[in-house]
Amino acid sequence: MTGNYADYALLKEDDPFEECKNWFWYGINADETYPKEVLEYLQELCDRIDRGEEKLIPVTIEDFREIEELLDVVTEEE
């Protein structure tokens, strides 16, 4: 930021409540909303993991680094 905050401040005639409310609803509309079924599936999956019913594949930092390197190679080829 350049320190030029004047355009981002509330003006004297602005109502802070209205400004806050409008930004709240803007933020709600900007987010992705998942269907209830997706959220219920994820919750059930977490419960199955906690109970040990799901097989987990351990991943290390080295695995992530290898994936990043592979992605870099693919990006360079394009």
C-alpha cells in the first residue's frame, strides 16, 4: 500500500452499521456455498477417519516437494 487510505475510509455521512452490513452480505455472496450433502459427507468422512475406518496414506514434506518439482516441469513444458 502506498499510504493513500483516503478512498478506503468511511465518510462523515456514511453509516458504519450500513457499511458493515453491506460488506457482510457482499462477503457471503462472494464465497462458495457447498450443498448440505457435501458438508454432511465431509463430516461423516472425518468421523470414519477418527474411528480408524478409512485407510490413510501418509505423506511427507519430501512427497510435497516432489509434487512441486513435477508441477514445475509440466508448467515449463507448456
